[in-house]
Amino acid sequence: MREKVIYLLVAACLIAVAPFPATAEEQAILPDDLRAQQIKDMKFGMFICWSFSTFSGYEWTRGVKDIRFFRATGCDTDQWCQTAKDAGMNYILFLAKHHDGFCLWDTQTTEFKVTNAPLGIDVLAKLRKSCDKYGIKLALYFSEGDWTWIKGDTPDDGVIPGSKRYGDPIWRKGENAALKKAQLKELCTLYGPIEFFWMDHAQGTGGLNHADTTAWIRQFQPNCFVGYNHGEASGRLALRERGSAGPIGDTKASAYNKEGEANYKGYLAAEFTYPILPKHDGGADWFYSLPKHDSLCYPAAKLFEDYEDAVKFGNIFSINVGPNYEGRIRDIDVKTLGQVGALIRK
């Protein structure tokens, strides 16, 4: 009953006019083959991860209660988009919410959000404006499981990756189907067209299975592709976390979704992604790591080779970068991606 009340309250809040309303053209349902080709034509994009883990030095950051932990001093979304444009990219894949439940948009579903942090900015809304300004399309990452939805106490030492309780199954029990639906509805109705959702299943479904999640998203944005990095195969987009280019159904191209690639027949396009930061000692991979790693970056030649493979197989390639404490992409990333862009144009 309580979940139903929460959902109805959130739904009422969404009746207000969206700041980025969809046009009639965007709302028109496109044939699958045409929409799949539009996705494939995006070719190359930037995956941006920015949340608590930017400041923790760990990939997963558990146990944060005070949102002042997100202590970003700036948020230069124009720099993100300019860097993407110079790199020959056509879209940005932005982390809307990681497993920690901290929302990077001004959600009405929780107070655990960036507009209540010292930054005080709806980062997604600002990014949407920058994307429109630079002609960049927008896609969203969303963690299905949410640690703030766990009922009961969680291990006090769960924030420490080396602790005895770090792998405790309790962390996969963050489920609240009503709030998951409410958050996805906000993202689908308040921030303009979303090219695709990159759904992270690492911490469970969040209480709503993949088939129902896909149907829920398509109810609001029928042309939006949805993909899951593993778990129940669903949607039209094959996700290959830490994978590589290859034809749809190529299990060698996927690190975690091999069963989906082998058996699911609904994929119409494929995306692969990995961090721009090579192997290193300590710190995060997908988020900004540590200042001591500021000179580490994969070479432009490797990124360009993977871009060419993506084009060859009709895939899209999302190279991951992590904005720093000031909300800017690292200088080494800007330089390297600019070199990739030069190679693409050449």
C-alpha cells in the first residue's frame, strides 16, 4: 500500500509540463529496421560515469548516508559535449543512477539526489541542454538494483571492498518496483528523447523483471532501445560490457551476456564499452580514479581501431570516461579523444 501511495504521488508530480517536451515527430513509432539503422548510425559515443565513486577511490561505494559526500565543485557539460564533438562522437551515454541510489537528476522519488548535494544542479537537465547545443544525442545508464531500497539493516563494513561482508547477498535485495517505474517514467518524460537505456543488472532487477521494464520504457518512448548487460535477455539492444565489436549473436564479443547473445532473437543492434583508463593499481575503473592516474589513458590508435571495428559490424562503441572532482573530463582524455576524432575525419 505504501509503495502504491508513493507511486501515485510521483505520478501526480509528473503531470507538470516537461522541460524538454517530445515533438510529434519524436513520438511517432518508427519501424524496427529504420530505428535499428538510426542506432547503428550513431557509431561512436562517450559513456560518462559520475557519482559517489568519483570521490571514494572505489568502483562501488556503499554506506554513504550524507549526500555531501558528492562534493563536486563544478559541472562543465559543455566541455563534455565539445570533447565528444571533437572526437567524432554522436551520443553521450550518461549515468543517471548507480547502485548507490544517488540520482543525478532532480527526481521527486527521493531526497537522495544531486540537487540536494552541495552542487545543487540538475546535472541531467544541464547535460540535455548541452547535448542539444552541440548536436549530440543522449542515452542513459540506469542501475536496476538500488541499495537505498534494501529493507532492514545492511553490513556496516559494506563500503570496504576487502571486507568480509562486501559480497553479502543482501546487497542484491534492493527492490522497489513502484519506485523503479517512477524513476524511469521521469527519465522518459522529462528529459527529451532518449536513444537507449543501458540497464545494469549487477545488483538485481530492482523488483521489476526485464520484460516488464522494457515494456514500461517503450510505453513512454516507443523508439527508445533498451539493453541489459546480463540477466534475462530483453529489449532490442545487445550490451557488451568490457566487450568488443562483432555481429549480433557473437558470444566472443560479450564478456557477461554470452547466453543472451547465443539464444535471444530480439536484438537488432549491439553496443560495446570499456573504460578509457587501462589497468592500474587501485582506484576505480569506470569513474574518475585517483589523481596519480591522471596520465594514464589508452592510446588513440587502439580507440580508433575499435571504432573501425564497430563501423565494420554495424555496432556502436561507447568509450567510458570519468569526469573529475571539478566536473571536467581529464586533460589526457580530451587530448586522446581529439586525436581519435582527427583520425576519423582523416
